[in-house]
Amino acid sequence: MKPALGVCYYPEHWPEEIWTEDAARMAGAGLTWVRIGEFAWSRIEPSEGRFDWGWLDRAIGMLADAGLRIVLGTPTATPPRWVLDKHPDMLAVDAQGRLRKFGSRRHYCFSHVGYRKECVRIAAALADRYGRDARVQAWQIDNEYGCHDTVLSYSDAARDAFRIWCAQRYQSPSALNAAWGNIFWSMEIDDFDQLDLPNLTVTEANPAHAMAFRRFSSAQVVAFNKVQVDVLRARTDAPLIHNYMGREVEFDHWDVAADLDIASWDSYPIGFLSDRLIETPEFKARYLRQGHPDMQAFHHDLYRGVGRGRWWVMEQQPGPVNWAPWNPAPLDGMPRLWAHEAVAHGAEAVCWFRWRQAPFAQEQMHAGLLRPDGVAAPALAESVTVAAELAALGEIGLGAAPVALVFDYASAWGWNVQPQGADFDYFAVCFEAYGAARRAGLNIDIVSPDCADLSGYALVLAPGLMTLSAALRGALERFEGVALLGPRFNSKTPEMAIQLPLPPRVPGLDAVVSRVESLPPGCDVPLAGGGSFYRWFEHLEGGEVAELTTDGRPAILRAGGLRYLAGWPDPEGWDRILRAACSDMGIDVLNLPEGLRLRRTDPHIVAMNYGSEAVIWNGVAVPGAGVVWL
């Protein structure tokens, strides 16, 4: 693979007389991809059926003449005002019953049939004009599904579609009543038209009802995406992409990606640390201008899996963003490090967001490669450096991973619906397990909860997996390595009921979870071998005990290569437990300096220092905010 760099560009924002200069500067900086069009519906179709193709024809021609390859976006994330006037009930509604109004973006409900038809129509119009145009070499569908909490909509359109979905899933009201346990609190229904959405109830809604609504809502995203896929497939052979977001779990990305060719995601390391991760103030201060050392890598590995090996970074932060609580600038060297890290994890392309910083509207404080006045921002020089370095590296092969992490969106929904403890978060427990493997210097693959073959791995991590699929059960039964399972593993049915017989119902593990407790801060359960369980602890009966808590209760059970964890390990606990599992399997682990991370490619080892000070590893000096290919 020969990775490339690109950039996001908005010609509709700028006078046409500077387009040619911009394109020449992009090409001169070593950029080869440019994404356009994903927010330009009002300029493409100013009023219904009246298209203005001239400006877009000229923009595509100008960019292509400079040698740039074009990613064209369908503009369905930003329907213009006339579309809303035509479909006034297309807006999403939040859980408090309030309209998500016009005036920014993503102002639509995935369930609205009329809006879907508008999306089909605009996608078809674009693809009829550019689908066989060799200058357009990839297509992005919509933009950032789920951004701004837009998956769950409580509109009339969603309610009506949910009733149909439930009728198809359960076939009869009595079957739905039985599946959901609606006898509790006399919640039974006699007709699907009696079914409402699980919001504004007096106390919490039935967890089965809430979980069904989340499954439905995810399915609506999949269906929304697929109608555009079907339009484009008939009109272009170019690959189809969607740009997912970091730490977004409201819909199943595996399911959406099944209809696409390439997965991409939008990487904003400093914004994510400030806005989307729970860390101590000291940790956030240490990595204020670098981002979490594992956040970007986690998503690189996730979307490599989601994309079945093909993935991009569609938007890479180059400077301060505008949307986090605080928006510091990156340390010098960090944009270069982030780009190299993505390439080391197998990215085909890394595209900066954006070329020119906009001087107006909501994102005017979001930095680009150029300032609003056209003067180069600091990241442009780093991008030029990266382009030259990637050209010198040549072909880069993906290194093998001895570790697999199972990541399941349905588990995230389930633990959001019924966390039982205020800080039980599925993403967090998976991320902490992933971080332990990264701190040990290991490559990791992230795999689907329906993964049927684990034979290529020596160690499997599956914390918090709500329900064990038949495919994964079979894979675990055949697996010859060590699998770390739990807590809350296979503890619920798909309808959010406690499994009977009692969990964990793990192949070969003759034990049950007799009681669970969530732990408030400061009430950790110390482990005899070191570290603690925090946030969650389970009381186990039966099975072969492999490790105890300091007060003599079972902490880890063993059945062949399977290990069941009775709690959520803290970082010290994860490090020790994971390293012991690696020792059992003969996997070499490393003791890396604080902030240093490695990625093994073919044929390189890539050392990335998220710390601000230089460190020495294996006789090599790695500068602060620096990267070295060995």
C-alpha cells in the first residue's frame, strides 16, 4: 500500500478567482485527494428541480487539472430550507419532545419517508452527472451519521416506522408482550398502534422497549445509507465511503459498512480528549496539546475492521478546533505524528480538515491548513513534510496482530439503557482493555461480535459483551489461545432480560454470576495479584478459581484458555492481567516509557511519542511529539 494525503475543500465558500491558486498550492504541498460537495445542496439545487451545475463542473475541472483526485459527497447532511418547507415534518425530535430545527446541519429524521426520497433524488442527480466521470474517484455518502445526537428521533415519523418495525420483528402484540415482559406494571398492548416511543415516561421505560427502539434506530441509519448506496452503485464504479465519528456508538457501524467499500472516520485528537473521554485532570493536562495516546489508534483499528481492511481518515485535525469545551493548539509535530500513526495502522489516505479556515459561520474558529487570509497555518509545513516522508517510505504492509478485541454496538446500547452504575460505559471498558494492549507494545485488531474465526490470534479481549452470538460462541469453542471475558459477559438476552440459566454461560465454564454490584468512586475491590476492580464487581459461584480478591473472593475463573473476569479492572489491573495472559501464550510484551506507543508494520516498527519530552527506546531517541520509523 502507498498511502496518500488529501484535504477537505469548499469552493462554494470562496471567490472563484482563487480556486486555481488553491488547487496549485494543494498539489504543490503533496496532497493528492480533495473532498468536496458534502454540504453544498443549496448551491447545487437552489430550488426544487432547478440545478446549477456550472460552478461544480468548473470546480471539479480545476481541481482535476491540478492533478487532484476528487471525493464527491452527497449533500444530504444539510438539506436546504426549501426541502424543509416541502416536508415540514421531516425534522427530528429530541427525547424531551423538542424539534431539532433548521439553522445548522443534520436537521432530519432518518425515518422520514419523504426526506429519504429527496435524498435518492439528489444522489441520483449527482451520480447521473458525475458517476462515470473519471475525475471523481470516490464518493462519500452524507456526513458523520450520529453527529449532534441525531440517531435517536422521537418524531411522529419515527413512531410510525417503529410500530411497523416491531410488527415485523414480533409478528403479534402478544409475542411482543412476552418478549418485553410487559406483564410487569401492566404495560401490555393489544395492538401495535398502541405502541409509543420510550421517552417522556413517568420513570424509566421498560429496558426491552428502549433497547428495541435503539435497534430500530440503528436499522434506520442502515436503511437511509443503503438507499443512497443503491442509487450510486447503478451509476458509478468508484468506491463508496462514509465518514464515521470518534466515540460514536448510537448506530451499528458494522451494519452500515456492509453496504460500503471503504470506512473512514474523522480524527480530532485534542477535541476528543477535552470533550469525549473521562480522564483525570492531571492526565488531560499532560496530553492537552497531543490528545490521548490510544484514542486515535483505537479508531484506526476499529475502522480497519469495519471497512474489511480498507479505511481512511477523512478529516484530520490540523490545529485548534471550535467545538470542544476548550480548544488548545497542537504541539509542534503532532499533526505529523497523527498522520504517520494513521498510515502505520493501514490508512490508505489521510485528509486534513480543512484547506482554508472559514472566516464566517459556525466553524470560523476551526483551523485549517491555511488561515482565512490565505497565509499558511503551522500544519501546512508539517503536511508537506509528511508527504515527502511517505513518498520515501514507499510500500507499507500491515503488520500482524496477536490480539483481537471484540467491539459490539448493541452492548453499548444495552449498557446505556441499563447501566446499573452511573459510570458503567461500554466504550470505556473496551477502550481501557485496548489501552493495556497498547501499553504492552502490541498490535490489535478490532473484530465484530459476529466474528466466526479467531484462529489468527493468540489473545482475545471481550469485556462487557452483552450477548454472545452463535458465531462468536463457535469461534470461542474452537479458539486455542487465551480469551479474557467479562465483566457482564453474555449477561442479557437480545431483549434485555437476564440470561437463564444464569450468566456467564461461557463454553466450558461451570459457574454462575449469583449477584452483581456497581461500585461508586473510592469503593474499589483490591485484587490479590495487584490492581483492583472498580465500577463493577460480580459474585461468582462454581468454576475453577484462577485469582482471588484480597479478601478471598473469586476474581478470575479459568476454563482451559478462557478467563472470566468478575469485575472491571483498573489500569494497573488490566496491565497485569493482560501481561499474564500474554505470558501464557508466549507473546512478548514491552515496558514502554510513558506516552510512547508502537505499531508494527511490514517491514517497520513505528515509534510514536505522545509525550512532550524526548524518550529513549531500544537505543533510539524519539522526540517529544515525534515519530520514528525503524
